[in-house]
Amino acid sequence: MSIGITYQGKLPALSGFKHADKASHAIYGGLAGGVAAAAAHYFGLPVHSAALVAAGVFVFGKEIYDVQVRKKDWEGLDILATISIPLIALFFK
């Protein structure tokens, strides 16, 4: 088994192992949440909530893109994987 990086559309994604797509979603959700958390901290806003909202907006935009452009169905596990890191951070704050 070799872990690789592929391009699904314009963004890189992990490949080569079971649930690689979900791991990619978690990474992108964490990145979106991290950027939003940093911005929220700078402006004095709730950090964890901003991270969760940003990851949620990101995933819904990605799923709409999948439906409209890639002609794929919505995947509930993609949504859960994308918000998982900000959600865990919110629960353990």
C-alpha cells in the first residue's frame, strides 16, 4: 500500500488507503477551521465557534460543487469528516 496525493478537481487529496477521502476532508476542515480561528482570535470573536462555522461553510460549498460540477451525490460522511476537527476542538475547549 502506498499513500499518494491525487488531484480531484483543483485541490490535492490523499489516496492509496481506505478512507483516504475522509482523511482529506478532515484535513481541509481543520485548515478552514484553523484559518477562521486565527481570524476570530484577532478580532476577539469566539474561536471554536468560528472554526466550526467556517468548516461547515467550506463543506457545504464543496458538496454543492460535487453535485453541480462533478455530478456526484451528497455524502453525509464527507460532511461529518470535514467538521470533525473543529467539532472535537469545540467539545474539548
